[in-house]
Amino acid sequence: MSLYMATVPFAQQVFFFRRVKLLCVNSTVKRFLSIKSVMGGLSFERQSTSILKNLDNPIEQEEIKTPEPEMEVKETVEGVPMALSGSTSSTKSNPDTNNTVVNPESLVPPPPPVDSVPFKLNKQSVLSDYLKQNRLATERINEYSPKIIESNGTGQQPHTLWIGCSDSRISEACLGVMPGEVFTHRNICNIVNSNDFSVTGAIQFAVDVIKVKKIVVCGHTDCGGVWAALSSKRIGGVLDLWLNPVRHVRAQNRKELSLIKDPKEKCATLARLNLINSVQQLKRHPSCLAALKNRDVEIYGLMYDVGTGLLSEVEIPCDDEFDDVFHVGDHDDTEGSGH
């Protein structure tokens, strides 16, 4: 630098160092100078001169203007690693020199995506990220109890059937359980419908085959499916048909819901009523009816608050006046024989 400055007139040297001292206060220039080693091949003087050209007013630019070959400045842009330089929109043209100048802000590495904090994975995650998280989760389980994975390798004996919503914010994980404890079925709006072979099959398998002792039906606040059922706007596809049971619940409780003015409270109320309906449908499932009569299973209705992470019990009517209608068995039926 001393050889270079020797060729510059003394007055221009004084002006140059005065301007550098003032600009060092600027945080943008500080960040730019901190990565000068990355710039590879550019001297400190050229970097500082380019910034001064870009930031000074026209009068000051005329005083310190030292045009450089266009090719050298273009190499400055291309010489910056892509991760630091950003897109081409991060460069701008100097009207006095017609040279492209690097925007110092573009040299600062971008902050991590918002959706990656505080979560483990995000929309930019790749397969290796998923496999890594799986290994870490397995290590944590083995640290907690090495026998869990070993036991799961021999079969499952879950104590609970969990019927919940597909919403990403709520699952049986809110119970703090380990793999192998809970048999799970999830769908939009935690609907139990006798026409849905998926949920009815899961119930039969859980009750008759693996002999669970508890069944939890869990709804939650701020449910997207419930919001849709409160609206008269068509969604399209199969979703409108799927949400029909929730709309039926809305129709049956229209008077109660009309008295609620707060939209969030109305959504939470319909979610609770839909949960009660799902529990009632569950109790009419042949496998559950038999297990309930034999006191082999208990059923709970729970609501999860996505804002607090806490569960609360929903009171379910104990008596079903149509219980005998849905209870079927292998015994002789003289009442319905028609003879």
C-alpha cells in the first residue's frame, strides 16, 4: 500500500484517509472490510474507492474519481463467492464510471430461514437432514431407555388408541409418550364416521386385536377443517364431502353457534361439538360397544389448545338412547326377524 500511496498526490491522500475514517463508522462498510480476505485478488484501496464512489454525493465523486478498467470491476463481482454475493440484483451501476459496483449488503451471508427456527427441519431440508434427525432421535431414546427400541423389535402392545386431527401442531406426542405406547389414527377434523373404512378398521384392530385399554379422541383449537365448515365457500375436490359430518354438527347446533360473536370462540365451540359427535360415533362402533359393555375399554374426549400446549377434558354425554339399536351380536333376534 505504501508504494501505491507514494504515487498519489498528498492532497488526495489526506482526502482519502479522511473519508475512510468517516466511513468506518458506517456498519455496512465495517462488514464489507471484515471479509476483505474473501475478495481474493482485490486490494484494500480498490474496495474502499468503489464504496466511496457508490456512497458519496456527485461533487465528492468528482474530486476522488479514479476510473478503473471495466473488466477489473467486473471480475470483482464474479470473484465473490455466490453464497456471499447474492443475486445479480445485488449489484448496481455507477453513473460516473459506467462500472458495476458490488453492493456491500449483498456480501453478508443471509440469515437462516424463519421457518427453520426453532424447528428441526424446514421446507428446504433434504433427505440427509431427515435421516440425521432420525439418528439423533433414536440416540435420545436409547439414552432414556435402551430397552424401548429392543422391545419394539419384538412386537407392539400399545395401551391407548389415539384418534386425532392431521394438524401438524397436535399429535399423541403431547402426552410425552415413547414409540410403542400409542396406536394412532389421524384425519382432518378427527372425524369418526361409519362410512370411513380407514378409521373404523383402525378402531376394530385396536380394540379386538391389540386390546387397547384406553381410547382418546382429541380435537383442538384453531382447526382448519372446522374453519372451513363454518364457511359457505366451496373448497373443491373431496374435502367438501369429507367435512359434511362437521357441517351436520354445525346445522344441529346452529342456534348455539349463532349466539357466539367472537370467531375464534365459535371455531373452538364447533370443534368441541364435533369432538362430542366423534365420540358418540365411536361408541356405536360394534367393537367399542362390546368392549364398553364388558368394561374392557375407557373412552376420553380431549381438547388441545394450540396456544398453550395443554389438554382439557370434554364432558361427553354418558347415555345414548339409541345404544340398543347399534348393538349387534350373534344372539337370536326375535324382535327384528319379521316373523
